Amino acid sequence: MAGYQRKTALPPKDVLERAEGMLPDMVGLARTKGSSHGATYSGAEGTVTLTAHRHGPYTEVVASTDRLRTSRIDYEIQKFLNHLPYEPGDAGGPGSGEAG
């Protein structure tokens, strides 16, 4: 029901590796499907589908959830996307108003 997009300098493989490393701990989700350009994670908080496609120097990451924008899963997905570096050389990470 909610969708989010982010451009990142990371290749799709690295985006999906970060998702695998972060989403199970952040939201308690387990990967239920996967491919070289996407993955689906499900758990008690809901389901999120990530796709990552390279376009020139950037990868477009799209995250779609089955919950309302005010749900915990949506909040955590937004945090995950903000951890992806936008430009080459960026570290990525939380914004200045957000705890690590």
C-alpha cells in the first residue's frame, strides 16, 4: 500500500546485501523470495518487496509495503533507504536529526 524510492551509487547486489544484513534485525523480517534484482521480506510487521535496477551511475531502489505509511515497517524501510549512499564516496546513514 505504500511505496518508496531512492537512488544510490551502490550496485543492486550491494543494496540487496545491505537489506539482508539490516531488515531481519530492524523489523524481524525474513526473506521469502529473492533474485538478482529484488527480494521480498515478510514477518509479523508485514511484507516489503525491494527492487534494485541500475541506470547509468545510479541504482534505483523501490520498496513497496503492504501496510499504511504510518506503520512500523514503513518507518524502518525509510530508515533503511536513508542508509544507502546517494553519491559515490558517501557513507550513507541516518540524518542529523535521527539516532544511529
